[in-house]
Amino acid sequence: MKIYLTFLEGTAICARQGLKKIELEFEGSTLGELLAALPAMLGMEVGKDLSEPALQLVINGRILTAPFDPEQPLHPGDRLSFLTALDGG
């Protein structure tokens, strides 16, 4: 399925990897599967970046609270935004 990821300024993924927006073909169906697969798909440093204590996640405009539920279902066309607690207004 196709999902869309956005890494907002301030996240280590954006700063270190230079990633901002990507479209991703993903074969899994849960958030846990996606988070486990991202280091292999985007580079091993992403695994460290995903463990940032201040990392927050928004799926389709809904803010998830940490710890993230690995069983959170994902659906084709979902939009995930990664941001730090310092982002926003």
C-alpha cells in the first residue's frame, strides 16, 4: 500500500537524512511494522532517529501519544507526520 511520510524541520531524521516528504510503498498493515521497517527502507540511522524522546507522530491529522501502539492499523493513503515536541506553535 502507498503511504505518505512527512518529517518536519527539527526532527533528527530531517536534519541527518535530509528527508522531508516521501511517498512509500509498504507491505505491512500496522504502525509497529512500519516503524520496524523504516531503518531498512531509509537507512540504519533512521532507527536511532525514531527513538528520539521528543518525537511525536500524527496520522491523518490525529496526534498519537507515546508510547505508540504498535498495533495501530495503517491504511492505503494514510499520511504520517513525524515532528518533535518543540515543533508547532
